[in-house]
Amino acid sequence: MKTKYLRLWIIAVLLVSTNVHSRNKSENRIESPNGNVSVELTVNKEGIPEFDISFKGNSVIRHNRLGVIRADADFSHNLNLVSESAVEKVEDHYSLLYGKKLNCFYLGNKRVFHFRNREGKEIDIIFQVSNDGVALRYFFPGKPENLKTITDETTYFNFDDSTRAWIQPIAEAKSGWNRVNPSYEEHYYHEINIKDLPTNKPGWVFPALFKSGNYWIALTETAPNRNYCGCRLRHDSLSTGFKIGFPQAAEVIFDGVLNPESQLPWFSPWRIITLSDNLGTLVESTLGTDLAQPSTISDISYIKPGRSSWSWVLFKDDSTVFPVQKRFIDYAADMGWEYCLVDADWDRKIGYEKLGELCSYAKSKGVGITAWYNSAGDWNTTPLTPRNKLLTKELREAEFKKLKQLGVLGIKVDFFGGDGQSVMAYYQDIIEDAARYKLMVNCHGSTFPRGWERTYPNLISMEGIKGFEFVTFEQPNADKEAAHCTVIPFTRNLFDPMDFTPVCFSEVPNIQRKTTNSFELALAVLFLSGIQHFAEVPEGMAKVPAEVKHIMKDVPVAWDETKFVEGYPGKHVVIARRKAHVWYIAGINGEPIEKTLEVNLDFVESPIKSLLFTSEMNNRSFNIQNKIIDITRRLRITMKSQDGFLLRISTQ
């Protein structure tokens, strides 16, 4: 009898333990509004917070670690979960001046987990889970007393060992031409098993794309404030995980701050994990700006997204002279483009007074002038000018006042010094001071925006990509252009504007261009930038068919809606974008083989007329078809090697 009661008592204890364990797991769980994405937080036996992410009940990435090490306190282990908040709905409606979507809507569920370390110091871990992914950040409560410094962030994403990556290495700091690296201008690894990635000391850039089983995952971060550096991913060879990494020691300016430093209270940037069982969710997501800080600029009336002529990319330094720039103003006016960019060395080859004449002439033609600047002080040795004009607030105020008097509408600032906290603050100093003088800003030789285009709408674009200029430098870059371009919509250009400078129908001096003209035309739609600097020059545009020129006159840079149609990074991609009643469907083939696609157009309503651009046999001629598309049937399109197409459909 005693044995029977003992057995019943053991069973009861086990049931209670199971119920307590389930209840605790449930208490530490957060789901997306539609229930597809879920996060489970646990604390392991070393006191390290971990989280698992599931999609539709299936595990995607597990045992991801959390933690931060401050100089005065260790929050990487021996943490105690004190309490957790109730789940709170977070909703946000906002508009963007340009990009994949005009009106954006964010809906997520938020939960805050309150931890203390062994010494009783506090850290909060905040999760927000939306239908398209997971965001997390750290918060240090407290009073603004002495500065705190973060020496390491131990956030770690732990993938399955079969996971493949599309990812870009960071170049060694202060390497390259005149020590301009890192500038996010390397080729991506394509679909590499993460265990086969080499160790790259500087790290790997955001956004990075992964495929784990049936699931697509993109990792990135939103813009750090002035109290955090720009981060990257670090990975050891043979490892299956990626850790948040800080910049290299040389990535500072003015002998300033490298790693995160701030008074309390203190938020870290958001770490964003966009995920789904289809690429469309990632391509159509706006998480990168959903979680960025709202606009800090009250007057945005002067910010006009648009298209620009640009002489430098094909004609290089010798073209920055008054007569050539005047001709490119005429070119922009003829095309109905809003801007003309006057590039490096204009102060020596044209001068301030003559730049003012160009501005007056451009204004009479309905064109605005933007002017190039070298960001540099002593952090690189680039000889191009104007340089040393933006280093202090006083210098910027004087220069921006002069530019406004001349009639300049925006600046292109080049050759930044990395991702250290002092550099990230310098970006924001330039952007904020420019806003007071109603100047737009485009950054080159730079990091990527991390959602800054929402916070600072006058930040009209940033480079941060191995763009078309590299095709003009070396044949190997031209050989890789097509495949490279099919990765970019899923990585660098996934959330943020990118000044790739696309569309070249002309032959490139001393280079054999491998892409077709239809491929180049498609890039005008595929790539997103607040100002789209087109590479084509007046002579080349004069040779294309009238219909192509008309498309280049009309193509928008600010879209109302974006739809992913189909594709696979490194192979091909088809994306549709809508402006008002007109759809542009663009596709490119990144491989040296012919492909036939059956394109689904069921998202288009009642087409009235359509114009389809594909390639003729010689790859430099267009096959133009003007006809009504039957949207009830899939459109059959054949793309040759490194070819593309553009379909324009009007519904009114």
C-alpha cells in the first residue's frame, strides 16, 4: 500500500513540475500578431539568456545568446531574470519620401525582460515580434551620471550547420586606395555554407541573407544613435554562428570614440531578424525603417527625390569642367530629370563663382545642382577636393551658407572613416547641419544607412555597395556584375537606399560589358535610391529607341507599392513596383545561361496598355512589344545570358 501511494505521489510531483515548466515557458514567449513567428526566452545554467525563434511552429534558429559586457559590469552571464512585462501591442503608421513603399504600417508585440547581474546591476532585454520578423535591443536603466562603456556585445545567432549565406566581407580598416576602407565595396559570397566561410578579421556586413532549411533569414540593425558604433557580424571558420562585432581600432576620426560609450539611461540599436518561408516577405518588408527613429526634421519641403545626370562614372575626373557640366545640365533638362551632380575637384576645376553660374543656368532649365565633398580630415590620404570643409560645426556652417547662396541643393560626401562611434556621430553632424540649410545629403565611400533615411529624410542616399563604378575599373567586376546585381535586392538594398548608379547602355572604355541593355534598363526599377544617379551619358541616350528614352524620363524613384514576383539570389530576380496606376515589373538573369520564366501578374488589375522591353539577339538592341497583357495567364519571358526585361503596365 505504501508503495502504491509513493508512486502516486511521484506522478503528482512530476505533473506539477511539468505544469510549472510549461507555464514558465509560456510566460517567456512572444508571438507575432498572426501567430506565425514566435520567440521563446530561456536562461541556461550559466545564467546566459538564450532565445529560440520558430515559424509556424517549426524551429528556425535555436540557442541564440544574449548579453553585453560593460567596462563596469558584466551582463554576459550569471544573470537573474527578475520579472517580465505583459505583452504590449506596438503600432506605427508613417510615410517615407522615397523607397519601396510610400505608406508604411508596423504592428508587433513587445515584451520586456528585466535582468540583474551578480552585483545587482540592471539590464533589460526588449523583444518586438511582428509578422515579418523579430527585433531585440538592450536597455540600461539608471541616472545620467558618469559615462559607461561597452567593451563587447555577446549577442550570437546560432544557425543550423547546413545553413547557407549570401554575405559580404568587410575590408581591413585603412587599406585600399588612399586608406579609404572600409566602405562596404566588396563582392558577396553566394550561397556558401556558413561552415566554409573563411575567418575575416574585420567581420561581415549587414544586411546578410541566410537560408536554413526551408526558411529565409536576413540579419541587420537599425541606425545607432550618437551613443553607439555601427556594428557588423563576426564569424569563426568552421563555426555555425555569428556574433555581433564592433569596428576595428582604426575606424575612428578626430581621435574620437570607437566602441559604444554613453551615460544612462541607454538603449542599444535594434537587432533585426527578418524571416519567413518565402523570399517575398523579406523583399516586401519595411522592418529596417519600421524600427528606426521617426523623423527629427520638421521642414521637409525642400527634399525632392528624383533622377540625376552624372558625368564622372564614364568620363571620370577630366569631365568636371564647366562646359561638360553645362552639357550634362542640358541632358538632365532634356530627360526631365531633377538633378545634375558636379563631382570631385569642382572647386579647383570650376570654382565657386562658376559653380554659382551653373546653378543659375540649371535653375532656368528646371534642374538642381548637387556638389561633391571629401569628408576627410586626416583619416585618409585622398587628394580630391573640396576637403577639410566639413570637419567642425563652424566650418560646415560657413560652407553650407555659401552653397545656399550659390543655389546648390545638395551635397555628396565621400570617403568616411569606418563605423566607430565618432564616425557615426560625424555622419549625423553633417546630415543635421545640412538640414538647417535645406540641403540634401548623399554619402559615398560610406557605411549603409541603417534606417537613417526615416530619421533624417534629407539623407537622400548612401553608397555602401560595390556599384557600377567598379565595372568601369576592372574587367573581373564587369564579369561579375549580373550575378552581383541579383543578390543586392535581398541584401544591401533590402531596406535602405543604395546609390549603385545603375543603367549604362553605352560601351565602357577598355571594358567588355557583359550585361544586355535590357538588363541595364531593369536596374532603374530594381534598385532603390532617393536620387538615382544614372550612369548613361547624353551620347548613349541619344542612340536608344524613343520608347526606352521615354521610360528613362518617366521612371520613378518613390514607389507606392512593391511586390516580389520571383527569384533566387545570385540567379535571377523579378520585382514589381507601382506608382499611382502604373506597374513596372523588372527582371534580371544573373547567370550565363538562357532562362524562360512564367511570370505571375495576378496582382495587376485591369491593364489598359503594356510595353515590354526585352533583348534582340545582339544584346545591345531592344525588342519592344506594345500590347495588352492577359493577367489571367502567366507571361512567358525568355532572358538570355545576363539579360533582363522591363514590363510597364498602365491600369488607367
